Amino acid sequence: MAKNSAWSPIAAALLAIAAPAAAAPDAPVVVATSPAEARANALYAAEWKWRKAEFAEIEEGPRSRPGDHLPAATPAAYARRLAYWSKVLADADAIPAAELSNEGRINLAVFRTALQAETANIRFRTYEAPLNSDTFFWGELKPYAAYSTAAEYRRYLNRLREVPRWFDENVANMRAGLARGYSVPRVGLEGRDATIVPFTATDDSNPLYDVFKRLPDAMPAAEQAALRAEARQVIAGIAAPAYARLLAFMRTEYMPKTRTTIAAHDLPDGKAFYQAQIREYTTLDLTSEQIHQIGLSEVARIDADMRKTMADAGFKGSFAEFLAFLRQDPQFYAKTPRELLGFSAYVTKRMDGKLKDVFGTLPRYRFTILPVPDAIAPIYTSGRGGLEACLMNTYDLPSRPLYALTALTLHECVPGHSFQAALALEAPPRPAFRRETYFSGYGEGWGLYTEWLGTKLGLYETPYEEFGRETFEMWRAVRLVIDTGIHSMGWSRQRAIDYLAGHTALSQRDVEIEVDRYISWPGQALAYKLGEMRIRKLRAEAEAELGPRFDQRPFHDALLAMGSVPLPVMESEMRAFIAAEKAKK
């Protein structure tokens, strides 16, 4: 199924939220401290150069950006990548870690862990299902913000010219997947074909044309007119017909033939596949049974917290009645999209006033808050944060409770993902691959931790907002139970829906979208809670070891300064930080 792997183009797009290029920072100077480190740095540099060419990317601004063509998606291309990465991984394994500096050992651990995930996915041929209920390969092409230069627009047009070839390659892979019983579960694709429809338009309403509606003011009028004319020609004559053919394929061939089972264990070599997914997304060597039990324990703990908060709110009925009250009472819902966006913006500004108490280092880069684009909003999550923007879903406002928006904003915007991504731009000099490697356990663990951190900062102003936070925490704990239940224990979709709906105040729309996401994206949902639990455990260790000397500012600075790393590396580094702080007089 669709992969947001450690450095996939999809992951990069989600992280950056596809925005105009910023001024490129000075190239980092990475100093080798030993022959082994010089050898490692040379390996990283060579792989990085190869990767940029292989995936049709260029370095422009703080992150890589799409080049003037689309990468190959053929089985031969994936075989080439597997062969190359396998050789690079063998070379990395031969580097003596004991001869590296501490930072060098982190670099090597990050590099190897990411490569292992990449090679595992190719061996399982996940490219034969390049989509899931949440993310689609055909949605990667549309930028969500205008470009800054004519060169960027021309590269975009050249990519659109390649859409027919790229779609054909993906369709061929999907047919191969169907033939061997490897596909997205049918239930996870219902309605997703509708996201293709707007892109079949041959006029200016096609979303691919959106970025041409307002071109840079500094661009000469004649050049603007020429670019718009070329865009209309390319979209109407090349891209839109390719989307129309893809839509027909999805509706008449792919969706009717996708599997009716939902478990990863039902796929070819399914047990090994699911264990590899667990390893990729959590970076931990846990079994599905162990994770299931952790989830059940967390669900019981959080359930007690939620019932206490219900009592604090003065509600006299049952827990089920309280959930129904929260889902139905109009006081908890925005009347307009602007009201919801304004509430989220208000939370970010209140948090801005607390940042000095939470961090010693603040990033200079700033993000904006935008609504989720209309084309994907009906099947999109409630929010998603990245470097350039924090997206909030304003579709179907009666399913977007304001009492949950404080926790969501902290997680996605500040001090969660957008804040974290901005800090990453100002990280110490490191090999280039470290800027674009993302581990869900670390990143999503931090996001969930920031929701809890809001309780320490007084961000939750009412018992209802605290209950919203708890329902979000329960949501992530329930994932541990549902994901493993579905993919390794025979749970049905309805059982998962009932379990999630019965333990949280999420709307029915969110419940169904989330369960379909877990069905079609095995393992990814496990990262959040497992990462957050480890961060909170490390904070508890620091508080116990340092006592009144504990200061959360250097603790958070140390945690974020290391960048995205596997969870075992995070734990090792933070325990070293605690020991160093304890040794200070």
C-alpha cells in the first residue's frame, strides 16, 4: 500500500506542504573526526547525489523539490534501487561504528534504519499498491501554493507532460498487484475515486491550473500570458485525459477487483510484511501481541481519566450519554470555516506566549494556517502540520468539535509538527540526508507529547477541552489495539469502528475515516502512542534524577536538536543528556 517511507517524495511533500522555495541555507560543513567517519560521509554524499537523480529532485531552498520530470515507477526501476541500496547498506554495515564520533554513530544509525525500510518495501513490492485511503499517487502532482519563479512553473509543466507515462507505470504495477492478491482493501477505497474527478476537467477549473491563477507580480505580463496559455494546453491536452483514463481504470477495473479482506496477514507473506511495517513505523522490535497488550493497558488508564473529567464538567449521565452530548450540542461546533480557523490561530498565539518557558531555542521560520483543499477535504484527516503550513479541515463542520481543536493545534502546528520542522532547518551541520529523513515514532511521538504538554501550560481552558485532549490520547491508544486487532487478530471493520466510537468523542465521520486509514496503511498508526510513551518516560526519568534542578527547556532542546531518529537512538541520547545534566555542579 502507499508508502510514506523515510525519504519518499510523498513524505517530503507532506512535511513541506508544497510551498514556494525559501532562500537556500549555506551548505552544512560536516567535519570528519576519523577515517571511519570520512568513509561514512563519503558514502552518504554519494548516495544523496544518486538519490536526487533517481527520484528527479533538485536541491532548492531548505528541502529538495521536484525537478522537471517524474521518477520512473517501473519494476525495473525498483529492482535497480533495491540493488543499489543493498550495496550501500552492505557498505554502511562494514563501517566500524566504534571509530565514529557520537554524532557519527547517530548518522549511521539513521542511515541504516532508513535504508532497511526502503529495501524491505521493495522486496514486499509495496509499489504495486501506490495508494491507501489517505494518500494517493495522483494527488502528489498538485502544488498547494504558488511558485516563485518562471523556472519552477516550467518544471511543473514538464512534470505534467509526463503524467500519462507515470500513470501508465503505476497502473501496470497495480495490475500486477491484483494478479498476486496484493491490493488496497476495497473498503478503504470507497469514494476515493471521486478525488480524481476534478482533475479530468479540461478548463481552468482543473486543480492543476490553480497555481497559474495568480502569478508573481514581478513576472512580466507577456511571460505570465505565455505560461497560462501553455498550462491550458498541457492540462487540457495531456494531463486531464490521463486522469480520465486513470478514473476509468479505478472504477471499472481496480476497485471492483481489490481484495475484500482487510488484514495485512491476508496478503502474500502477510505476517512478515506486517512485522516489517511495525519495524518501519515504530523503529522498535515489538510483536503485534505485545503492542496489543500495551494498547489495552493504556486504554484502561485513559478511560479512568476521561470519566474523572466528565465528572469535573458536572455531567450527571452515563459515559455514552456524555459522548452523545459532545457530538450533538451546537455549542461545541463552529458555524463557519473562518470560526474554526480563527480558533486554531488563537491557540497558536496563546502557545507562542508560552514558548520561552518551554524551549531555550526558538526557530526563525514561520508557518501559516490554511484550510484543507476542497478536493481532498471529504476524506482527509482533521488536520496536518508541516514546515510551510498547518492545514485544518473545515469540511463538514458538525464533525469538527472545537473542544478537540486545542489538542489538534498543539500537535500539528506549535509546538508540534510545524514548529519541529522549522527547528530542523536550523539544526547543526549534518549530512544532507538527515534533513529529509523522518521516523514516525519520533515525529508523531513528539506531536502527541505536545498535546500532553499543554496540560502543564494551562492551554486547556475548560473540562471539555481537557476531555478533547484525553479523547485524542485515547484515540492514539485505541490505535494500538485496533491496528494489531485488524491486521493480526481477525478483527472486522465494524468491530474496530465500534471500539473507537465507544472509547472516544470523535465524530462518526472521523471514526470511519480513521478505521479505513488503519486498514489500508498497516502499522503507521502504531507510531504515535509508542513514541509519546517513551518521551514521557524519559521526562519522568529526568525529573526523578534531577529533582528541583530539572528544567524542561534544555530537555526539549536536546530532544529536538537531534533531529528525527529511531526511538532506541532517542532513548540512548536523552539518557546521556540526563546523565550529563546530573553530573553538573
